[in-house]
Amino acid sequence: MAKAKLSDEVKTYIVQALACFGSPSVVAAAVKKEFGVDVSHDPKKAASGLAPKWKALFGETRKIFLEDTATIAISHRAVRLRGLQRMAKKAEIQGNMELAASLMKQAAEEVGNAYTNRRELTGKDGKDLPVPVSPVTIFQFPDNGRS
């Protein structure tokens, strides 16, 4: 039985979904749901004979995906804090004080930049730190017997 030829729309969808690190099984299920097309084949085998335009699309999509975190809601502190607020409120209503306290601690750490590698190094009142000065050692030339 011959395989059905995929439209460019379906191919584009598959290439972009795989470029965004979608697993082959998740992408196949999404294609089935979205287009009603069964694409249960080995993606590595299919990628080996990929046309240059699809390789270029994959590369560009992967690059954009890796660089553009702005479109991922959870990458923003306000979204994470809002979610933590909802969860803490629900936990408190349900009487789960341990979970509520844990979520409040997580929110405090989020606000205090505990989840970043960014640290500010400043002195008192935000002023510059003093530059440490070490005593200068005067270099002594060997006298080579000239005294």
C-alpha cells in the first residue's frame, strides 16, 4: 500500500513541531488530531532525505524557539507569581497549610531572585564596593655578588 502524500501545510507543521523539541509520538498525535492524518514513521529515517527547504525551516524554527522565551508565559516572573498565588490560596482554603506555606516560601524566593544566577555586588547603600588594596612588594634584584 502506498503512503499518502503529505501536504506542505502538514509537512510545515511537523518540521516546526520537531524543531521545537516535540517528541515524534507527540507530534504524530498532534498531526492526527489537527489534520486527521496518520504519520507513524521513523522521523530520523524521514529526515535523512529531507529537502533543503525543510532543513532550512527546521534550523530557523529551532533558532527562533531557543532565542524567544518572551512567548513562553511561565518564563515571566509575574506569571509564575500569579500561579503561585492561586495555588497558595487554594491550598489554604483546602486546609493544606504545609503546602500553602511552601508555596509562599517559593514566591518569596522568586521575588528575592533565588531562582536566578544574577547577583548584585554592592557596598553599603548601593555604593560601589571598595577595591581591595594589597601591600606592594618591592621587587629585589639579585645582587649577583655586587655589593
